Amino acid sequence: MRAVVTVTGKDKKGIIAKVSAFLSEKGANIEDISQTVLGEYFAMIMIVDISAIQEELSTIAKECAELGKQIGMSIYMQHEDIFNAMHSV
Amino acid sequence: MFTSKDVLETIAMVEKEHLDIRTITMGISLLSCIRDSAEETAQRVYDLVCKKAENIVKTAEDLSGEYGIPIVNKRVSVTPVSLISAHFPEKAPLIGRALDKSAKTLGIDFLGGYSALVQKATADYERIFIRTIPEVLATTDRLCASVNVGSSKTGINMEAVKMMGEIFKECAELTADKDGIGAAKLVAFCNAVEDNPFMAGAFHGVGEADTVVNVGVSGPGVVKHALEQIPNADLTEVAELIKRTAFKITRAGQLVAKEASKRLNATFGIVDLSLAPTPAMGDSVAQILEEMGIETVGGHGTTCALALLNDAVKKGGVMASSRVGGLSGAFIPVSEDIGMIKAAEKGAITLDKLEAMTCVCSVGLDMIAIPGDTPATTISAILADESAIGMINNKTTAVRIIPAPNKKVGDEVSFGGLLGRAPIMPVHSCDSSKLINRGGNVPAPIHSFKN
């Protein structure tokens, strides 16, 4: 099962480090990562394999949002199906 | 495979444009609950609803967490209670109260199906049942009622139309301390559908499977935001963009509906494509019409803009879902749409214009507050007009109107939450009582004879 982690907000040091540390601690494997910085705006999208994670996806998604609050960014973790459904025919 | 742009677009839809799944509604057949006594039947009904829907709230919350899309309402619809209580219609309120209790146990906000289908004629047990509606809605919190008074196939049952004018008034009067909220939980339909997930008109038709999950999507804000990006486009392009946007919104609904029905051990029913507004800023159907180029909703051109919107939403949505149904149209409830509230306050939108708008969109005169001293026959006449539009045009129309006790034009009613607030709108003062008191049936139109 794969999920998409999206991190957006004002660019600052250590965002990738903090997010990937959290994900690896949970047992998620990062398969793909793309990042753009537009002016001060930072956007990172990760595709992660969450098959090995014990907790439910909705629980981890909440924890991601919490982590986002702590580091002053907006973080979403969503099942990849939602994007496949909405953006392909 | 999706791109980064797609991901960011979805997130922006949720964060800034109020994209949500408006409701997951579980339809439950109550036919197996019928017993000899009302007391026993009510107990069976309570037990069955609580058992079938016990996981609806948790499942919706899980799905919402996994997909990152809010699921606003979790609801239940049941077999029309008039059928369940046919043997003891005067005791139907026992079943109504059992249903209300089960809604509270489940933690859902509304449960629909305190309903009667009398489109051709009113049976004795239905007459007694309909008379119980005001008292039941006044003594329950989460129960919704509906009555189907006509259809394209059967014509309009004018006895029922007359009765419903009185019932609307009674519902409002019995809840006068709360601005007449009882009437806000009651809908009268022409061409009611059996798989509608939206309240207050949801009920579970007898032609449906045992347990069904129907999903209502939403996203007026998403459509409006998309249109803001093409301020000078012609209407062909506008329709195309609405179609594409409706496709994306509906796909989210389809995914949730399929997954929810699997987890809830129910049949996947339909996705309802309706654009349903909320009183929140930026979640308004009226503001889409204004974005299309009408200064204030209600102005000339509103009906045309709404026709385009409603059709484009359907075309995009049909492609996105394997089963489409319910009401599937743009909703124009006055009290639940900030753009409509503002237009009504300015006097820009009137009952007459709203009636014209219902010719091209579902669902009808919805959440409209009128003076409390409006005669019952006038309310019946409003319902008769609306039913005629539905009957002749082969579409669902409805009336959910609140004759707010002790209020007059210039006052306001406020129900809070999703039901919103509404200024009292004027009605025509001329007398329609002779027409209503004639009774009988309006015969079905000639084009209904298709066999």
C-alpha cells in the first residue's frame, strides 16, 4: 500500500530531515521524492510504501499533521488511490 | 500516474475550496421489522438500525483520514415508516421516536424516512400517518420526514397537497420556540427518488437492496475557484471547465462510496452528483452563478446560468461514477447558501425567481422562510405549482418551506449549523384556497403514457 506525503509551507532548514526521520521511525519506505522551492514557498511530495507500518493510515495521517504543526509546515499523508481516482480517467 | 501538480491541486481543493464528501448515507430496509404490535416493531427497528449502521461513523472517519478528504455527514435512511406502521398508523410516532433514539445512539446528525408515498391517492393508514408528522418532528431532534404528493406517471394527489399545507404550518407552530424548525425537517416531493442520500428527503425505497450505501458529493467552492481562473472565457469553455471539475469531485465520491460500502458490508448504491452548498463563505452555488456573470443571484440570466451549471455537473459526474442517482442537480436552498441569503436580504431573489430556477435544476423551493401568517392553502398552492413543474418536466421537485411563527417580512429565522439562517421572504397575498379546496387529482400528463 502506498501513500503520498505532501509538505508545504515557508521554506526553512531541515524540513526533509525531520519528515523523513519521522517516516523511517514509523517503518515507511520512501520510494520517490520531489521538491520545489518557489520564492519562499516550499513544496515536497513523497511517495511512500506503508505496507510495513503497524498503525492505521488514518492514525499516521493525524500524526503527520501534528508533526507539521510542530515544525510550522502543512503535512498531509493520503492514500494514493485518491489521486489516481481524481486525476486519471 | 498523477503528477505533483495533481497532488497540490487536490490539497488546495480541500484546504481552500471546501471540497468534501457531503454525506455517506446508509439505506436500511425495515420491512423485516414489522410485527403485530407497534411496541414490538419499534424495538425491532431500533435494534436493526443500531446493528446495521453501528460502524458508519467510525468508517467515515477512517476513510476521511486515509484519503484526506472531509466527510461531513453520516446519515441513515429507512423504508417509509407509513408502510411499516400500516397496521397501527396512529402509533407510528413510537417508531419515529425509536428511529430518533437510534440516530442518537449511532452519533449521526439526521435519519430520514418518516415518510409516506401518496402520489396517486391517500390510503386511510397514510392519512392517519401524515397527521402524526408535526407532533413527531416536534418531539424528536434528528428524524426527518417526507411525503411524495405526485409523479409524472400518476399526476398530482391534490388531497395530499392540501393536507401538506396544513402539516407545514402545524410543524412550524409546534416548534415556534425554535423559529419553526420542525418544518425544516419536512419535505414534500413530486417524483421523489428512492436512493436520495440528502436530508431531509432521504428514504430507502422498497425496490432497493437490504442495506445500501449512497454517497453525496459536494464542491461548489471548487467549481467557483475553477471559474475564477477563466474570467473572460465564453460559455462553451465555462461548461467544459465545470464538467472537468465535476468529474474530479465525483471521482472522489465514487472512491469513498465503493470503499465505504465494502467496509460497511452493504451494497454500493449510487453517487449523487448534487452541488450542495453550506452557509460557509466560499461554499455557495449562488456565488458560482455570480462568478458566471450575474451581479446578484436572482437577476435576469440566473435561470440560464443555473441550467448550464446543472447540466455540466451531470455530464462530468456521469462519466466519473459507475452508478449515478439520487437527486443529482444543483441545490438552491436559501438558508444554507451565503450567496442566496445575501440576495434574499437585498430583495434580489424572490419566490417567483426561485420557482423559475427549479425548472432547470433540482430540487425545488428549499429552506425558504415565509411569514407565519401565510394561509395553509397558499402553502399548498406553492406546493401545487412546484409539483406541476416536476410532473410536466419528468424531474424531482420539492418544497421545504418554513412558515415562521410570529415572523413577518423583514425578520429573520436562524436554525444554526448546516440549516443556516434565512430572511423571511414575501409570498403573494392573493387567495388560492378555491383551487386547493377543489381536491381531486391533477391527471398525469399525456407524455407519461409511454407503454
